[in-house]
Amino acid sequence: MAHIVLGIGTSHTPMLNAPLSDWPKFIERDRGRAHLDKEGNPVTYDELEKKVAGAVDHEITPEVFALRHARAAAEVEKLSGILRSAELDQLVIIGDDQKELYNTDNMPSVLVFHGESIRNVPLSDSYVGPDWARKSSARYYEPEKPRDYPVDAKLALHLIEHLVEREFDVSIADSIADGYGEGHAFGFVHNRLLNGTVVPVLPVFLNTYYPPNQPTPRRCHRLGQEIRKAVESFPGNSRVGIIASGGLSHFTVDEELDGRIIRALKERDAQALYDLPRKQLNSGNSEIRNWICMAGAVEHLNVKSLEYIPAYRTAAGTGTGLCFAVWS
């Protein structure tokens, strides 16, 4: 039977695509976006900065930026090397879609893609933002022309049938509308981690971001468990990997919340994941659901490495709780 032999969790923030010189520029975007405080309440950038009151000033010096940028770049290279050398037959990607393919007219809670391939397209000319931000966002996507990446449609259909039998009302798709391509959660895996290595993927989309049909932490974990069971009942001797793309806390860095997630992952404490306050799992924090799903799929594996980098980028405490982890 097939086996999940590798699990990976990775952040995918544009900070990981940007040169060190651009990290201080993220304040331009953060000043204009909507924010949540650590309790999950809506706040403005100025209100966040007032709450922080200088407490993270030591985190946003040029020296700290340089150190953390270097550490993060090294972790991306490390995960890329592990993934490309793992000799996988299939790779399940758990990611969220931020209205890149699906919108409020049809927002699936859980969707399994079962086409023969999934397309990645260059960043749209309609992208709104400064040139430095465009350059970092463009690294999720093909540089010049669309590319179709192989999908293991047989495994995908097997997973869909398995989930239906286990009473998951799962949405499905076998194609992408003309002019559109996979979102950044999936593009990060293809263009930053696999980086030219071709492995048939199985894309699983979770609606982490948008109420009212976000899957609960318990549902995400159970989905991961069922993904593992489906893989283990798939004919053949495939070596399967699974990767959670996104997270941890952002756009407000919350080291306490991230610490709870990391402890639960290391200790295989499913109940601690179920008990996470859902009010804290919105906006960027919502991508923690991808990790919870992946954790359910790798309960039989051991944490081989886990690196956490609280990457603050402004005096308001905005940034990303960067995390990079491997199970085998």
C-alpha cells in the first residue's frame, strides 16, 4: 500500500520572496490593510502601534532584520532540498485560496482538485501595489508564460471517494478557468520549494480565510487523518509527501499563539489544536488550519526539525511568525 513518508510545514509570506532591503518597506502595505489584534479584534495599524508602545523596537533593527532574513532563507533552501531529494511519487498540498480562484459566489470549505494538471500563470498585469511588492509576489508564479503541473488524478479521485464514504461533503474541481492559475499557497511549493523538480501533486484547498464556512480545527485535523487513511488504501507502493503551505501568525505576530501551535504539533496533542480559539484563527492566522490538517496526516511520523522565527517588520508588531518543520 502507499504511505505518507514525509510531512512539511512552511510559511509562504512574500517576506520569503523579498530581498533584505525590502523588509522595511512592508510598512507601506501594513499601514493600509485591515488588521486584527492578538485577541482577534479588528484594529487599525495606528491602534496596533499604540498597543505595542515600543515593545518590539528591538526587533526591527537592521541587524535583526539581517539575521532573521538569513535564517529564513536558509530554512527555505533546507526544505527545498529535503523535498526535492525525497523521491516522492505524489505530493499532497494543503493550501488556502485567497479569492484567487474561488470567490463569494462559490466558496468551498474543502475542495479536492482532480484534473490531470493544474496551471500556474504569471502575475497579472492588474496587480495593484508598488514595484518592490510586485517583484516579491511574482515569485509565486511563472515568470513568462503559463505552465501546467501534473496532478495525480487517480489518487485525487480515490481521496474524493474515500472522503464521501467518511461523510465529508467535499467540493471538487477538475479544471481552472481560462486566464487563471493556482494561488500563491500552491505556487510557493512549485516555484520556491520544488523549484524545477516535477512531482505529481494533489491540491487540497481549505477555506481558511472567509467566514462563515471556515472548517473548524477539529474538522481540519480529522480531514488530515482521512487523507492518511485514503493514501494507505491506495493501490501500489507509492511514497507520498504532504505539505502545509502558509502560517503561522500574521499579520500581527503572536508568539504566544505560535508557541501553543508548536507545542501541540511536537506533542501530537490534537485536543490542544481543537481548543484553539477560533476568533484567533482569522486573517493570516487562519492558515494555521493548513498545519492542523497536515498534523492529522502525519501522526505516525516524528518531528525531525522545527524552526520558528518571529519576523517582525514594523513598530506595530506586524510581520509573520515564520515556521519551517519536517516530519519523517
